[in-house]
Amino acid sequence: MARIRLLADEELDDPTRKTVKEMESNGLDTSTIRGLANSQEFFNSYFQFYYPARQGRSLSEELIEMTRLRVARHNDCFT
């Protein structure tokens, strides 16, 4: 199975590093951000939608979580 390298703090751009530090100080996992940051253009586009959606501004938290679990199940990934 392929693995995506997670970027270290010094490899992240300033806004991403700030976000990572805030998340870590709240005890949140930053592996997704560190992995997606390997492609900064993709990362920026993805999080223009993802963060507002995750904060309940675009979709409800419940719908997002149900969708995430359903996609994981279809991929035999039990989280």
C-alpha cells in the first residue's frame, strides 16, 4: 500500500503551519493536512470547501460524518 509522506512543520507554508499549530494545541490530528500539503495547489482548493463545510456552514456536521463513514465503508476502511 502506498504511503503519503506527512510534511514536517518547516516544510509547511506559513498559513498552513499556523493552522496545524492551532489544531495540535486543541488535541486534533493533523495528518490529513500534512499529507495534502504535499500538493499546495490541491490543498488550497480542497480547504476552500472543506473548512466551511466542516464548520457547518455548507453542510451539517452530521451529514458530513455520515458521508465520510459511508465512503470509508465502501473502501473497506473502518475508522
